[in-house]
Amino acid sequence: MRRIGMLTSGGDCQALNAAMRGVGKTLLKSGEQVEIYGFLNGYRGLIRSEFKMLSHSDFSGILTQGGTMLGTSRTPFKTIREPDEDGNDKVECMKHTYYKLMLDCLVILGGNGTHKTANLLREEGLNVITLPKTIDNDLWGTDMTFGFQSAVDIATECIDCIHTTASSHGRIFIVEVMGHKVGYLTLNAGMAGGADIILIPEIPYDIDKIVEKIKERERYGSTFTILAVAEGAISKERAAMSKKELKDAMKNYKYPSVSYEIADKLAKETGHEVRVTVPGHTQRGGSPCAYDRVFASRLGAEAGRLILEEKYGFMVGYKNREIVQVPLEEVAGKLKSVDPDAAIIKEAKMLGICFGD
């Protein structure tokens, strides 16, 4: 009998259910006796031993469903060694649950913080396999994460919709795309949606360069401009500050986000009306796109195969168009960022897209 635990941790996204379905179907159709324990609400369920048994029927009809059938929550890695609200050692509680249920392996679906904790559990002696989930596509060791393409499609559709109203009214529109530290989502959605200006965290912007681009468009007869701005976009002035200086500078920050600050400055510099649109959590919601359904299913099936072959301690990733196994210790704690000198950035600039640099 193989006993497998499964959980989804951190923010939700599309194709979590598709990935779990891939694992579940592979194991349950293997001909071996398998029990699958689904832990509720992320690591919290593992800590509190809150779970439900998953059968064939639980993995049926969920391929197209967004969200996660197990629920999710955030258990920050930086506090993982601190006692929980009941004074319990969280790591010891997770280990206790694992051994109490006599699990052979934990399948953990999540992003950066989730992988840090997963690797910690591996170091503590538990058998762990992970799957790369995040709309930010910022996990080290994999070219792609599931949820990313679905989020790109949603953000792109938002920019598409803005085009008609922006052109009708001759306004400047800012679409704020998710991504605090990494700009893959904004970059891809901005290019796909035909944004004129794309601002991402990896390339600090100069507001004067943005104004210059808007005026250039006006000289060529354009009556509107669309900016795709990442949540974590940062000016060159702030990027040059130390962490302490930046923290002090942001104490009296009067804007809801950087997009509204940029909008205020552009309105003053250009004399045009500027509007901000924030698609927000819609980028993480809804049904997964076809790409993510296939991709997550493949990752899940590969995770199931590794379990059957008793190969643990890996993230199932995607490199050079192939499904690969990446040692967890190589993934945990590393962030994959957009290279400002990457070919896609150079090609975007060839198209006339401004990055504010």
C-alpha cells in the first residue's frame, strides 16, 4: 500500500486541480494499492492534521476548474520555525502528521515560499515531490509554471478591451498587472496586448522617458497610449536607494499603488486624462487555458511516475521543451527574474515598445 499526501499552498491559480488530477489518475490507474490524503488549506492542514481521503471520483470533472479543491493558505517560510497560534512547533507538527499517517510521500504544489518549506521538510527526512505553480513564472529551475499562461491570457484580454475605450477618448490608460518582484506576466501580456509602454521591476523607469514616448506617439498621430505596469515597477530614483532609505521614503506614500503615482505624474506632464485599470485577482481566477490544462496534466503524470519509482526530493519542471526533474535544493530560495538583456526585451524594443529606461 502506498500512502500519498497532497496539498496546495500559497496563492491559488488556474490548473492546480488539473495538476492534482494528473497525479491522482496516474497513481490510481497504476494497478497498485494507493491511498491519497488531501490536506486542507495548504501547510495549515498538514500542521493540524486536517485532511480528506481522495478517491477516483474526486479527480473526475476537475480538469477545467480553477482554484483548488483542497483550499489553500499562506504559511510564510520566514515564520515557519515560530510556534503557531496554539504554541506548537509547526515543523514538528507536520512531521508528526506525516509519520502518523505512515505517508510514503508528500506532493506539494506551490510557488517560491512553498518550495522553501518543501525543501525544509526534505531536509528533515520526509519524501517530497513538488509541482511548480505561480502566475509569475518566477520559479528557478523551470522555464514555465502552470497558471502563468492562463494569467497572461486574462491580462492580455484586459489590455485588448482597453484599446477601444482608450482610442475613443484619446486618453492614456495604465493597466496594472500582477507581479511584485518579477515582470514575466506584464512583459508577455503587454506584448500580446499591444501596449506601447511596459514597466517591469527588473528595468527601473525614468518618468521623463515615458513622457518622451507619449509625445513621440502624438507626433506620429496617435491620440492614445497604453501602459502595462507591473505592481512592482520601480523608478530609477527608488531603485538606487538602500532598503532603509526606500522604507523611509514609502512611509507617507499617498497612492494606492505605483500605477496611480505614474498616472498622477503623466497627467501633470502631458496634460492628458490618465486612467488606471487593475484586473487584480481576476488574473488568478477562472478556468485554466488549454495550454495550462495540458501542461499541468503532464507535470502531474510525471510526479505520479516518480512516486511509483520511489524517486523523491525533486520538483517536476520544464526545460528546453522537456519535462525534467530538478533537485529541490537547487530550487528553494532562488528567484527567476527577467534578464534586462534578454532577447525578448531587445525584440520588444525593436517593435518600438518603451521600457522607461
